[in-house]
Amino acid sequence: MKLTLPVICAVGAVSVGAQTVVDVAVSLPETFSTLVDLVTTAELADALATTEDITVFAPTNEAFGQLDSAIVNNLMTEEWKLHLQDTLLYHVVPSVVPASAIVEEITATTLNDENITASPSGEGVVINESSNVIQADVEADNGLIHVIDQVLLPSWVSNSIVDRATDASALSTLVELVVQAQLVDTLSGAGPFTVFAPSDDAFSETINALTSENGVELPLDNDLVTTLLTYHVVEGIYPASAIEDGLELVTVQGETITFGLSDGGATVNGEGIVITDILANNGIVHVIDGVLIPEAASSMLEAEDMENPGNMEDGAPTTAPNAAGYAASNTVAFAISAAVALFGM
């Protein structure tokens, strides 16, 4: 039976004097120098030293040496700091749990909001069915340290941006468009990328708004799909903390997106950023509540309208009574095109 991890007071722990968990790690460089370097790079030392009643599952230098060097090298860079913080916090449980308390498999939620399991084994305790506790109950002023022989890997390590979007039920329309545009391999590649992902509701609201105005239905064109989707992608990793009012970033599509900050939160091109910092092994995803339309997509749609006499009357679009209406229609007409092709509207 699996148990939820309780808060337990440490009993019979190995004492190292009046030191925090960080002090203990610093005092043992032959065991924890890599861990200390990573904690310092992640700027988590103060937080880990001042948070009370924690249990740290601390990988040894040898444990980090087993990782792909590319992962470690990435995590040591500023761009990947949020991923590093997430990885380190995956090793910390907000309660004190001596090894003697693990008499059957228990589940604990770590400080990165993901779960780990701890189970008794013939040689002591095993974490996530793979990492062995090789020294238990090292006591510190603010908790316990269990030394482990393998690094615990949070979910982002095994999930690309496409994987994250596929797992998110609210991004199914986006995923279908990515497949249509044959961008799966690109967005599963090394990157890194930041993706501003319109939710299903964002696509639905855009489609419904234009449908009520009898927007022009165009056949799905992969060039249009690619233009639209790549306008939602930026090279590099930009977490929510990097967004500043007035920040401009050039997208993979080539045009610029602009960010805003207000009491209502962050926006991109005026659309709200509603979920932030979904980590992936090739970047990061933010969910937005609107579809971003580049000028190039509007121009491509206008050119197709000119070639389609069914949508034109004396050189003017039949669905727009004036230039302003035509511009508004073009702004989101692509979303209707995609919906028509994908869902048979």
C-alpha cells in the first residue's frame, strides 16, 4: 500500500553540529561539491538554508557524473536556471523523514510540486525505484539529508515541448496544427525554444467570433499554418520572470512580438499569458488566451482572396463592408481556415 508522506520528527539522526543542510553539503566537498555548485548557480542556497523542517535527497558527485554531460552543462547556464531550480527542488521534501519511518512505500510531493516515492529495500531505502540511499539521517539544524547514488530526474527531462503540449488537454487544437504543418520534429528538436501556446478556448473564441460575422472560409494551406505557428515560437528560453513591459522578441517566423505588464498580468501582443513556465527538455511553454496573427499571414490571406472571385466583388471582399472590417477579418481568418480543414466546419 502506498502512503502519503507524513511530517515526522527526526529520531536517532547523525548529528553534524549547528549547521543548515547547505552548511553540511559545503563541509563535504568530496561528496557534494557538484551539488553545491549547482545550488549556488541556481541561487537556492539561502532558501534551502532558511526553510525549516525539510528532507534533502542529496546526490553525490559520482551521481552527477553519471548524467549526460550536455544536461549538466546546460543546467550550469543562466538560460536554463529555471530548469536547474526545478531539478534541485525535486530533491527536497517539505517535511522531516528519517529512514526509520519508511517501512513501506510512501509518496511525497517535493518542492517542485512533483511526486517521488520512497520504499524500503534489502539494503535500506530506494527512491523512485532506482536511487539508493547510501547514507541516511545526516542531521542539520533545519532538517535531514539522505545521501543518494543517482540524481532524481523531474518530468521535464523526458518531455519535449511537443510532449508537454500533447499531455495538456487544453492544447489539442495546437497539437493538431503542429502535426498538419509537419513541425513535430522541429519542436521536439534541441532548441531551445519558448512557445506561446494558444489554448483550445483561444482558438474556439477566435473561430466563433469570425463565424458569427460570416468570415471567409479558405482551404487549409501548410504555408499559412507554418507562418502562424512559427510566429508563436522564439529561440531561447524566456521564463515568466524575464518578461518586462515593452519587451520585444523576434519570432522564428521573423516578425516581432511585444510584451506588456499590468495589474492584470503579462500579455503578448495584447493577449493574456494565463499559464507560465511549463518546462520541457528543449525549452519552455507559456499558455496564452488568444491567437497571435503575424502580418505575413494577413498578407497571404489577402493574396488568396484576390485569386478567389467567390470572396471578392469589384476588387473588394464581400464579407467586409469597409477597410477596417477587412483588416479585422484577415487578422484571424487563418484560424477559421484551420478549423474548417481540421474539424469539417
